[in-house]
Amino acid sequence: MTAHVQLQEFYESAASILVPYDPDVFEPDGWTATLAKALVKLQSQGHFEGKHVAEVGVGTGINPAGILSSPRAPSRFTGGDVVQDAVDDTAALIKKNNLNGIRDIWIGSSDLMANFPKERLGDISTVFACIPQLPETAKSREELTDVRSHTYKPTGQVWDKFYLGLNSDLLRQARVLVPSADVILNLSGRPGLDTLKKFFDDHGYEAQVVQKLIVQNHKGSSVAAFEEVEQRDGHVFDFFADAAGTQRITVVEAEQRRIAQNPDRPVFHPVFAIRGTPKLAA
């Protein structure tokens, strides 16, 4: 089944383009809006104009289409995804809507940035990504229709306990492959903003919040693994019973509400688009 979303719902200044997507795999939502609003803000300030911008995890292609068809667009774009369907759909969207123009565009299969052509790495000024923040488990395989688009395989590293293992891999990779580039990550605010800032700091980046929205927790995103961290370490997670983010609830209650799927008892959490600027070496 294929549905469509109007690109201008997320990028007001972009071309009038219908973006196809499979609602059983990934549906544009509040997460999509958070990153799009951040990119629109930075693009309007000239951060991408005439530069080389890259996306890790092109998904539906909505972000490349948005920034390439808006004013002050980058002159080069590199994008990759580990899911081949996403690569093919994004490349088709760009070709169908003539978004190449005089721009230099590469879209290909890539595990994070590992398979980006080496000759394209030297002048990348910004990397942005919204990649999976749910470890693959028996529960996630049971509850999600497409684990490829929503989960990652944890390796036991320290940031896995906050579901940030794959994003940690990306930041470490970026520091090696594109050491001078900014990295914009669309992150769940469930661990708390202070934890997210420490996450960037530990990887050698200064963090700046570009955009924040509060969204409803995805029905297939179990947060049960946070219970141990909450109980063992006393860590306070940012789950709320209301869309304004004023009625804090525990991880235990958040997971109970998620499982029950009672529309009168929803679960919310923030999503942050955070720009990491490489810290100068001491």
C-alpha cells in the first residue's frame, strides 16, 4: 500500500511535490516535522547554501526533496540508507521531480557513512540524520511491521542503555570521516536533554538545540529496558501524560500505558533536533 504526503506540509518554501511512502513501514510524523523544522531554520540562515550536505538514512526522501527544492539550497548532496528500498525511492523521487538540476547528487546504499564514496567526504559541511533509536529484540520484532526502519542491533556499548547506540556509532564515524562537519541528529528526548548534551560532549561535539517538539510515543516502541536504568540509577526519564509535557510519569507507567493503547491514557516525550559542532582539539 502506498500513500502520499505533500512536501510543503514539512517544507513550506519547497516545490509542490507529492512524496510517496508505505504507511506500514514509515509514516511522516512529529519526528519528521522536528527535523524538517530544524533544517528549514538552518537553511533560511544560509547554512547549506552552495555547500555539500549529507543525510544518513534518507528514508522516504522527504528531507532531500525539501532542502534541494527550497531557496538557498546546497550545491552538493550525498545520501545513503541501509534499506535498499529507501535508496531506490529517494533516487526516483529526485529524478522524477528534476531535483538534480545543476547540483551534484549521490544517493546510494550505505551503512551509516561507511559506504559513502571517499571522494565525496572531503567537503561535506553538514551531516544530518534521524536513525533508529530502538534496539532490536524479540519484543520489537513481534510489535513492529518493519524492524529495518525502526530498530538497530545493540552491541552492549554504554549508550545502548539510552537507545543511542547507533547514533553513537554515527558520531564516532563522523569524527573520523568528516572531522570538520557539523552533525544534526534527530533524537528522542526520553533520556532527558542533559543526557543528550552529555552524549554529544562525550563524542567531541558542542550541542545546540535547534528544534524541539513533544510527540506521542510510538505504539511499537517499548521503553521497558529503561525501567532497570530508572530503578538502578535513579535516572529521571522525560515521559509525560500530556502533550504539553507538564505531567511527568515514570518509565513503568509509560510502558503500561503504551501496552494498554488506551486513547485516554497516552504517553508523550520530547524530540530534539540537536546540532553538534566539532570541538577544537586541546
